[in-house]
Amino acid sequence: PDVADLKLITMEGRSFIPEMHKIVRENRPFGFVIILDDVTERKEQFTRLEVRNRHLMMENQIIKDKIITMREKLVSGTIQFISERDPVSGDHMRRTSNYVFVIAKEMQKLGFYSMVLTDSYVETLCQVAPLHDVGKFLLPPDLWTKASLNQQEIQMNHSHVELGAKMVDRMIVNNPKDSYYSMARDIA
């Protein structure tokens, strides 16, 4: 048998990897010597590491799920607050996520920005898209629905962009390495 076909051998509670060597005399096979490498401790250590790794992966997933839930609550709470003040703006914020998803997926299909528009990036982008108008929180509600605005009101209305970025700074821990944070701030 080929050495590659040999597997781990267990004898008397110990694990061995067999190593086969051909003995040749006068250019003819004479026999074989099998050396058993005792790998019991390495196998046990590997098994412990596999179990620990699975446990850490489960813990990591639980933490990720909690973070995602927290972020979803943050966005939905923001939308709910805006909706209570102005249902049209709240609905607009909800729809924005869908628009962003459709546009991003189409851009992916066409190969645009393929290094940036990964599935993970698009997912985060869609999560934070509704926060683009979060700065409206800090404006008087009558500015949102007023039919015509004077120059000062227009300027104040435009300030919701900067106010939104500042608000995200306060709502989400300021961590520039966190793509969710930086994207939410950029979108606001």
C-alpha cells in the first residue's frame, strides 16, 4: 500500500502514524519496515484545540449577533423617532435601505468597484443607509414639512448633514476602524 493511504492507527489507547519503508536487496523488494510514530499527545492536543476553537467561534458569533441586534435597534429606533415627528421622512428613511441594496447589487453585477462592493460592505451599507437623515433629529420639526423656506431656513435645513455626522459620533462609539461607524458617519 501507498504511504498516503495509511491512516492513524490506534492501539491500546495510543495513536500512531505509520511510516512505511521498503527494504530492497539487489534491486528487488525484500520486505517492508513499518515505524509507528506515537502521536497520542499531539492528537489529544489537536482535539482540545478543535473543541476550544469551536467554542470560541460560537462565542464570537453570539457577540456578533448582539452587535447586529444593537445596531438594528439603533437604526429602527431612530426611524421610529423620526416617523413620530414626520411619517413621510420616516418612510423615506426605511425605503432608502432598499434603494441602496438594489443599486449596490446592480453595480456588483456590472463589476463596478468590485474591490469595495463586497457582500459584507453592501450589507453594512444597507444597514446604515437610513441614517442619512439622522441630523433632522436636531432641527425644528416644522422645517421638515414646511412648503416654502426662506434663505435662513434653507441653510438651517442643509445643516442636518453636519448635525447628523455629529450625532452619529455621539450614538456610536467613535472607532474609525469600525466600518459600520465610519460608514454611518459618512452617510449622515
